[in-house]
Amino acid sequence: MQPSAVPELAHTHTRPIHWVATATAIAGVVALSSAVQPGSATAAQPTPRTEVKTAPAAAPPGTGGVHFPLSCGPVKAVVVKKVTGDLDGDGAPETVAVVHCDAPMGTPPDGVYVLTRGAAGGAARVVATLVDPKDRHTVTDFAFHAGTVTATLLGYSTPDIPSCCPDLKTPTSWHWNGKVFLRSTPTASHSV
């Protein structure tokens, strides 16, 4: 065997004591780093030159005590869904409510109504009807986003279709144009 040009060094072979020493050193560094924390920041936020005071947001009109233009006979009208938001861009929120008669059986048609507060924060009142219950629609997928109310209307292709089984599904949206709510329905959106 030919001798190596580099003499064999004792520290080039690892032994268990080397691993123990390395593990102890790492544990010491971790423990020290958790004990020594940086000081707290001393920079201060700049103070604004003028304070802007915002008025508290107005509460949206509630649905309690509102007389909805819905004829329910001996049963009462019930609000099944509602969304709130600023529909007309005046800074005050409105409420849009899906309402139907609390019928003990069947699927009563829904009405969709826009509510606003009366003058000087008075009681809420209905200012627009988006869906009339006489049209025999049921409202699903009801939402409000960016000034637009959206819903899917389930309806009937003929008066002979039973109320239990709507055969038309129409995605619909309403947007205030400054005078009235405009209804939009994508073309060819009726499905069976």
C-alpha cells in the first residue's frame, strides 16, 4: 500500500462526541436567540395637520313594522331574505327585501321591495317594487354588489304549471339610473 500524500488527521473522522458537541452548540444559539430580543421601535407616526372627522354611517332601514304591498289574507307577510347597501349613490343605505306570505303549504310567490328611511330618520317605507308577487316568481341567489341587486327568478312558462314545479330560471339584476330601477336580463337566459 502506498502512503497518502496527506497524513491522516484525527479530526476528519466523526465520532459521537462530535455530534453531541454540535447539537449542544446549536441548542445554545437557539436558547440565546429566544432570550435576547431587539428593542422596541422608537419611530413615531407623523401626526396629521388636520383631522378629518367622518360622520357615523347611517343604519340601513329595518323591515320590522313595514307595510309591504302584499295581500296575504289571514296569514302574515314574512321577510325571507334581505340585503343592504347604497343603491342610489346618496350615501345613505337602502334595504332590499324578499317577502312572501307565510303560507302553511305550497310555495308562495315572492315580492322584492326597496326600503328607505323616511325624512329625518323616520320609519322605513317601501319606495319601489322590483318583483311583484302577481308574477308568480320565487327568488334565489339574492345579492347586492356595487350598486346592483342580483337574483335568480324561478317562474312558470304557462299558468298551467303547478306552483311546486317552476320550469323557468332567469338571472336578473336591477340598477338605479337616477330616476327608476332598470331591470336587466341577459339574452337567452331563460332555462327550463
